[in-house]
Amino acid sequence: MPQRFKTIIEPFRIHSVEPLKLTTEEERQEKIRAAGYNLFNLRAEDVLIDFLTDSGTGAMSRDQWAAIQHGDESYAGSPSWFRFLAAVQELFPFTHVIPTHQGRAAERILFSTIAGPGKVIPNNTHFDTTRANIEATGAEAVDLVIGEGRTPGLIHPFKGNMDLKALDSLLAARAKDVPVVMVTITNNSGGGQPVSLENLRRVRALCDRYRVPLFLDACRFAENAWFIKTREPGYADKSVPDIVHEIAALADGMTMSAKKDPMANIGGWLAMNDDALAERCRNLLILTEGFPTYGGLAGRDLEAIAQGLKECVEPDYLRYRIRSTEYLADAIDRAGVPIVKPAGGHAVYIDAGAMLPHIPPLAYPAQALSIALYEAGGIRTVEIGSVMFGRHPDGSEAPAAMELVRMAIPRRTYTQSHIDYVIEVVREVATRTPSLPGYKIVSEPPQLRHFTARFAPL
């Protein structure tokens, strides 16, 4: 599209529609109270705009639905498996590809195989399930994002980058305890911020020096590649698939949720080049997920992922995807709402700590803001703060590095008028922040507490 026009036009048209339920603020107040003030506990039909996650919630395309009709449900050696394998290896040419029902299954298989007590696994920033799967084995998950990545309002083109000095120091001291270095692209917990190829190359060099494998948590690889194309010198004329190839060439393996950039409703994979490690992982896959040519997925799911991998690297789609996220970020930033800058690829992150300074971190300001957004406008978001990351494996609790509310935008699902409505709601809630209460946890599970904990206002 000519760049002189300001309107963000979706590079698709609507083929079928799904009704949304309109509720009153009083009804929503009762719904969230009954849910224990946890937005995960709400019924989806009571949510107007669902920004809880971009994982598995996007709209599949006409061609993905058509591909589903080719799904072959043979237990072993299905043609759908071979189409899936070819699509993955076209972008990520790893020797071994192990399908799983979603990304956290790939994490569980990998870390159950390589981690354990005494091990330490560095990452730019571990997301919730990654950290939980590492810590479940008795290993330690360490975040080593650059300092700029911990300052929400600071502008930096690649705030997801790994702190190379910190990684060097860790590897110098404990390389024998590090089974793998992880890099998450884009860096979800840090605001959906990208990692540069220059940074990845230098991480690779450190891994080579200390003889430690490098794995990617690559859920949003296409969005990261688009940021490289538009922000990193020397890449403007390179295609997105070529950039993805360059990213993959720097790694020894990857975990993947196909529910993000590949735009499927379910699925994922674990990939690597190490023959012996792959054999151990496949054995665990067979025990808990399924045969290695379906890995807990139906043939139709494999077909949808294969087609989605073609669509997610199309430049028109990525241009629209990133620009529409920026549109939301720019509008609420102009309204004086503090956010993580620059805008992430899949989500806008509100700095709830700065927006609600009267609520201390362990009274969960981001949870308070998420509740207020739902009550005011039926918008479901998620807390990325001390509820999600404040409790440590030994049972102690400490404030998280940042108190964020993530508005994760499902792919190809909402129109610009939906986003304009969200902007209005955020602006309205911003006028009442001094009156918002903090919250306390009244019940919680031992792991991943943010999914099912129940709260009460203070």
C-alpha cells in the first residue's frame, strides 16, 4: 500500500462473523467478583474484547480451513506429518523436528531431558511456562535481558537483547552447569521486544567459546524478523524468510508454540540438530504425547500449521500486524498512559506500576488495572508482574522486575473500530486510577498461580 495513506487497512476481508455479547458494567462487576477477581476464570462469552492472549486465539484463513480438509489421521506416517515437516524445515532447517500439542509440551520434554538440580538456564527473559518447566526439574531459570529492557519508557530498537557481559560472566563461572542458553524471540515478558541478529551472533559466539548449545524460544519469530528487517541496518532489502533462515542458522534447536505466529489454534514443536538428544526427547514424547509423526496433534492441525507458516511471513500481513499494534500503543501513549516503548509486536504493555503508584507491587497493581479494564469495558487482559513472577521456588515472594498489563492482540481477529473502542476504555480507566484498590491472594496453586489464583480487594 502507498505509505502516504494513514489508514491501516487489513490485508484481508471478513468471510464469516462471530457475535459478541454486550454486558453492562454492573454485570461485569458481578462476573469478575464471582471469578475471584481472576480474569482467567471468566467465561469467554462474558468478555467483549479478549486480549488475554494471542496464543491460539487468532482467526484462521480460508486456506487454512481448506488445508484442514486434507488432514490425514493415520497414526503413523501421515501425509499431513510430511507436509508439516516440510513447512517447518523450509524456515528452520533443523535435522530433527518433534511435534507437540503446544509449546509448553516442547519445553517440558526438553527441560525434563537436559535440566535438573544444580543446573542453570539463562534466557533474555523466561516466560511463565518456560520458567515453570525449568524450575519443576529443580534447575534455576535466570533472566539476563539488557538494562534497557527493564525500563518500560526507554526507547531502544532491540530491548529484547541478551546482556552479553552478564551471560559471559555466568558462563565463565558455571558453564558446566548450563545445559543450554535460551533466547526468546520476541521477548514476551519484557514487552514483546525483539532481539537483533547482531546480538544473536554474539550470543552464539559466547556459546561456542564455552561449548554450550543455543536454543530459541521462537514463538513470535516472524514478528521478530520483521523488526530486524525494519530496524537493523543492512536488512531492509532482505526477505522475511531469509532473515528467519539467518536466525535459525545461529541456533542448535528451538521450542515453538504454533499458536502464535503460525496462526494455528493448537500445536507446537521441538527441533534440534543433536541426534542423541533428539532420540531421548522422542522417547519422552512417545511416553506422554504420542507417536513422533503426530505428537498429540490431529492431522488436520498439522495441515493448519503448515499453511499458517506460509502466511505468517508474508510482508503485507506483517506490515499490518506491527502497524496495528503501534496504532493502539501510540493512541494510549498520547493520552498520557505509561506503556512499554516502543510498541511490541503482538501486544501493548501498560506500565501499571507507574500508572498506579499508590498500589505497592505485592498488592498487585497490574492485576488491579486488569480488573478495572474488564469492569469498565469488558476488555480481558493479563497481568505480567508480581502475580505471575513474584513467587520464587522456595516459597518466598518479592516484587517482579516490572508491573505490566499485557494487551495481547489476536491475529486477524479485531478491526480498527474494536481497537478504537479499547483506546476509549483505557483513557476512561486512566481518569479513575487513584481510586483503584490493591488486591490480595486468598488461594493459589503451588505453580503458575496466575492461572487459577483467587483474589480479594484490599
